[in-house]
Amino acid sequence: MRIQFLGFLLLSLSGLMPAPAQAPTQALAKAAETAVKGPALEPGEGFAVAEVNGGVQVFGEGRKQGPMGSLAKLIWMEFEGRDWGAQALLFKCTGKVKDHPCGLPKGHGRVDLPKALQLDCDNAFLAWLQMSAAMWRDVYGDGPGRTRLVEAFGPFLGKRLPAGNDLQPLDGAWIGQGELLQTSPEAFARWLVDPAQENLLDHAKRNLNGFFSDSSWWFQVGTAPILGEVGSARSWVVGSDGRRVFVLSLPPGKNRTEGLARMKAILGLPAK
Ligand SMILES: [Zn+2]
């Protein structure tokens, strides 16, 4: 036994054995260093870092507010993720439901909750939140159901919620299409690490990991409309190493893939 171990050790030392992946540990160390020193941002980028149970650091245009787009899905995960997960929901995305085109014109196919989140499938989330709203209406009634919704989304609604006392219509605005839900990197980072969001970081880690060999990392990439510019969008990237959260907003013209690449570059992480 001991001889075998010694042989293994010698082979490892001599470089004949493949070295175990070092990337996550090195990356973590480097990311910590980057966050402390200040990230290298490009013009138009906004960035915020928040410690779980700690303060928020803001860089670049990190205080600039704008439509939150797909980040709204993380709010739904906090709000309904446990119920939806327990129901093992499935949705078949064909690309379009009524007037709501999904991000991928040919559709995302059959998606469960993790996949809908990873692929940013608007139509699946829209179907599931409408299902939830119908249930609240039956169980609580319109008014209390609306109160629940306003409490969950309060920090992102400002004064933009149309007056009324009913739950209709829960449309694409509630998954971040349009300008109803808005945030900044700073505000979203602060919300993510707020202890009131009991389960969100766990949900996100479970559904969005798969980056590097270190499962504590996760990222969510999304797009949002730009205020006053019809038809144009900008990307958001949110991520965590399990101890901190990172929120990046990108200037117009960067797509989802480029957005994720920028987040990794800013954090000093390997591309894969
Ligand atoms: Zn879809």
C-alpha cells in the first residue's frame, strides 16, 4: 500500500501523472484579490460585489438603474422556486406564446426549472408564474395575492406599478420584459445577499452551477431592454463563488456570451 502510494507520488512529481485541476482554487484567490483592488472595467460597465452577510462595493456605472430583464427570474426563484421545484414542472417552448417571443425564435424545447433558468426561457417562466397567480387568486383572492407580489418585487417596482387591486394581467413585464422592473448592480447585489432571501443562493447554486470543477460557483446571464431605445437590449451577468455575489451590467452591443466572458475576465477566472 505504502509502496503504491510512493509510486503514485513519484509519478505525480515527475509530471507523468496529470496534475489535479487547480483552476477553482487559484481562481477564487484571484477573484478575491480583484474584488479588493478594484476590477478593470470597460467604458459603460457597472459592477458590484457583495459579501454574504457583509457590505457592497460598487464600481464603474454600478449605481446606474435600468430595466432588469432576465434578472427577474431570480426573484421568481426566491418567491416560488421551492414550490415550482417540488412540482417538477415541465414546459415545451416552441418559441412563441401569443405575443411573447422567447429569446430563441425556434424555441428552447422541453425545459424543466433548472433548464428554463439556464437557457433564460421566458415562456416557461411566464406559464409558471401565471399558474401561480391563478392559484393565489383562488386561495387568497385578488387583493392579498397582489400584496404578496408587491412585497416580493417591491425594491424593483419603484412607482411604476399600475394602480389597481387585482392580479391581472401578469404579463411579460413580470419576467423583466419592458420597464416595470428595474435595478442597478449595487441594488441587485444588495438584494441577493439580504438574509430575507433565505433560499435564493442555494436555489441558484443548485440550478446554475456547472462552471469549473468547483460547484460553489454559479452564473446567470440575461438580457434587458434599454430605456427609451425600442428593440435594443443590454446584458446582465450575476454570479457567486458561494461567499460573495457579483453583478455586472454591460453596455449595449454585448451579447450573453460576451457578457459572461467579461464577467470571467473581470474576476480573473479561466474562460472554461
Ligand atoms: Zn423558451
